[in-house]
Amino acid sequence: MSQLPPPPVPLTLLTGFLGAGKTTLLNRLLKDEALADTVVLVNEFGEIGLDHLLIEGVEDNLILLASGCLCCTIRDDLIVTLEDLLRRRDNGRIAPFKRVVIETTGLADPAPILNVLINHRYLAMRFKLDGVVTVVDAVNGGATLDAHPEALRQVIAADRLVLTKAEIAPDAEAVAALRRRLAELNPGAAILPPDAPAGSLVGAGLYDIAHRPGELRHWLAAETLEGGHHHDHAGHDHGDHHHHHDVNRHDASIRAFVLTAEEPIRQATFELFWTLLRSTHGSRLLRLKGLVSLAEQPDGPLLVHAVQQVLHPPVQLSAWPDADRRSRLVLIVRDLDEEVVARLWSAFLGRAAPAQAESHAHRHHG
């Protein structure tokens, strides 16, 4: 006998530009009863992210989507991952879940993800796109919207806009201007503070394209027409690949790489490295996030997080989140060769020869 499929599972898309505060918001939401029994999918830039280590309380319900090219393979990876998730749920290999949250990389254009969730026949039947939450940084938000088309698309796609860091913004009028700009870009989206109740952020109701700004409908129509056929690499090929590229997707000069150190580092040494890096290359540094093994604090790492030259107060963790005890710094930069930064890092660590950064640069020419 044929069985009717179960009711569709609500799915929330959490997006926002680099360093806006998505992981912090997600950790708060996951403590709320409204997000009990939630599966979290994390899409990180280039297989070297750390954010999945910093999400609390969902150990068995966390799936990492590491897309070598965030604008291309996300489509294929997401379909495969969601289908596999449903298969495991239907076969009883994992406990039933009540909601899925997809946290995108800060450089993600939401259009390919929305296209999958709305237009993939099977996934659209099994999942209910239940809202897009976009996090906007009140300190850097205006400049980010000016410089990065992805950030504009994230705002325009949203049902809910969460404005973070307003309390540390130096210019109240600039924050007010940003709020006005967000309201003009997306008049239908509520603008909420980061401590808004979870129930006001998730459960926005079925995502209605008809009530979204016209630009989003245009992007989704273009995405549907492309249908993924212009990609000539497999969804799981994270190596070098070449394909036609939408220059509005993400800038070819943006790249990510990781710096590591086997031995613990003195805190003063790390602070000097950061100060020199910021003063020399600050304008080209989009994001730095990492775990630093300090000589003075061997039991747990220092969590460091910088966004566009602003180093947020480091947090001393009581324990390591995984078995890897090395210092690991993930940098996302624009127009900056990782070898330059690697040489600087090596100099501060007293290495005899410059270290090769573990590079996952995305140099697309299309």
C-alpha cells in the first residue's frame, strides 16, 4: 500500500555577511524550546571553516556542507545532503527532527539555495521553507552593502532582519541610516534586535515569493533558467575547477586560507602579529577567526574573531572543541596573497623558513 508522505519539515535559512553574528545568534536560538529537535546544516567557505566547532548543543544533529565553490557546488551538495537526511529519517536511522536550519557562509548568494528549496520537486514536498533570517552588522553593514552584492541579496531575500552590534556602533545616526536603508531595500521584512524571542525569528510562515522584492524574483528566475548546467564539475569535486561565472556572485579576488602553529604561542606574540597584520593589510582583511593555543593557557584555546579590522574581545574557552590542539586561524581576504601573510606569521613564530599556508583560494576567471 502506498503511504502518504509525512507533513513537510519547516526549514529556516540563516544568512548574513561575514562576521555579522550568525553563529552567535544560532547558539542562542538552539537553547530555546522553539528549536528543540533541530538539525543544523552549516555551509562554510572552502572546507577550512571553524564555525561548526563553535555551535553548541547539537553534536549529533550537525552536518557540515563544505563547498569548494560557494556559489556552485552548494546547489549539488545541498540536494544530496537533504535527500540523505530524509532517507535516514524515513529509515529510522536518525530520530525524527522538527526543523532544519541552514546556516550559510557569509559570502553566500541565497538565490541558489532558495531555488533548490522552492523548485526541487521532491525537496519542496518534504520541506517547507519557513523563513529567511538575515543578520546585519550595525557597525559595518552600510559599507558591506556598498561593496558586496551578496550582502544586498541576503537582505532582499529576508523575512526577518536581525541588526547586531548596534550597542557598540560609534555613530547612532549611521545605525539609524542603515535601518532606513534596510527598510527601503526590503519593506516587508521586520527588523529585530539580536535578543528577539526565537518564536519571532523562526516560524515566519511559508515563504511567499510574491511578497518579496522584485529583484529577488528576477534572480530566482535566472537561477531556474541556468538550472546548474553551466557547471562542468561534480557536486563533490572540491579541487580546482573552471566554469562560467556570474561576476555578481562573489568577487574572484576573494580567497580563504588557514594559518597553523603546532607549538603554543605567547599571547603577546599573537597580539603583535594581529596589530602588524591590521596596520599593514587591514583594508584587505574581510574576516579572521580562529583558535589560538596560548602558552599561558594550555587547557583551552583563545577564540579570536576579527571583522574588517575590528578585533572583537577574544574569549578564553575552557576546553578544546575537538582533538586538534594546533592554533588555527582562518582568514578571508580580498586582493591579498596568502604567502605574504604566511611569511609574516612565520616570522612571528620564529620559523626558519616561510610556511606555506593551507590555501583554499578561489580564483575564478569566468
